[in-house]
Amino acid sequence: MQRPEAWPRPHLGVGAAAVQAGGPEPPAGAGEPTGPRLQEPSLYTIKAVFILDNDGHRLLAKYYDDTFPSMKEQVAFEKNVFNKTNRTDSEIAFFGGMTIVYKSSIDLFLYVVGSSHENELMLMSVLTCLFESLVHVLSSSWPRGGSGAASAFRKNVEKRWLLENMDGAFLVLDEIVDGGVILESDPQQVIQKVNFRADDSSLTEQSVAQVLQSAKEQIKWSLLK
């Protein structure tokens, strides 16, 4: 997913230059265009992502700016958001000057938080990518075969499986958002990257084990000499 280029910053027009020089301000239309200016877009669109259980308790959370600098403030914010959203059928909420999109899944609530002027569709694409990626990655540990509840679980994310696979969940989130910047919104791309990192990690662990075994062998032979 290509990152959008930031718009160029507006330069000082004739009117602004005249005022700075101490001269009279020219009439409207002689210098800069009148009317409200468009706010420059920012790559840093995500303020926070968190997952809560049915009681509003945190299971996973990442904050990407200093809006809530302390753990106490973050938990209080999450509790307030949960109380506002856990009994509604909506998918978008506006709270404390922020735009929040959310989704429930069995006994979990997933939230993506942006600023008040953020595009809801962009935030929703991040939420959808997070959910679908978690379903795929966590499904590897779910029971195979059967029907009914087990089949339903494989189409959703459940607290039990999330807690047992928290490392994979954080890997998924890190592939989607980094420092508040949206890196990816395609679940298939996220899954491929997570699988690659997992394979690379297993190879690293295997290499370390081989080095340790080799060192043990060398020590053993040196003692026998």
C-alpha cells in the first residue's frame, strides 16, 4: 500500500508579506485566496488501537501519540469508550474530539481511534484488516473439523484464542500500523508478512540452537583430549 504524499505547505502571499513589512493589508482578492483553508493531511492517522473483553478490560492496546500519556489515562479512556459503545449497534462513535470505529466479536470489542477530522472509511479499513487478519492467524490454533460453535469461532475472534496467541496478534497489528502510520490495509498482505516473520523467527531459533550444540560438542572434545 503506497503512502500518500503530503501536500506542499502554502507560502506567504502578497497580503501576508505586506502585513509583515508593516504596510497596510491589501483588500481581499489582491493576495492570498479568501475562504477556509484545507487542513494538510497527515500520515499519522491512527491514535490508538485496542481490544477489550465483554467487561471492558484491556486485552491488547497500542497508543501512537501522547494524547493519553499514562496507563491510568489510557485505561480510563478505554472504559469510557466501552461504556459508550458496548450496547449500541453502530460502528462509529465520536468521543472526546476523536473518531472511533469498532466491531464486536463473540466476547471481544475491537477499536480503532483517529482524530475528529479523520476519514471514517480509512479507519474502518484498518479495523476490517485487523479483524480479518486475526481470524486467519489465530485460526491455526482452533479445533479443526466439526460444525456449530467451532465453525462459528473460525469466522470470528474469541478472547480465549486471543490470549493464547497474543504474540501473533501483536505481529498482525505491527504489520498494519507503525507509529500511527497505516502501512497495510489488505489482510492477505498482512498474513503473508506475518507468516514470513514467524518463519524467519523459527529459523533464527534453530540457528541459535545449532550454535549452542556445536559449542557443547567442541567443549566435550576438548575435555576428552
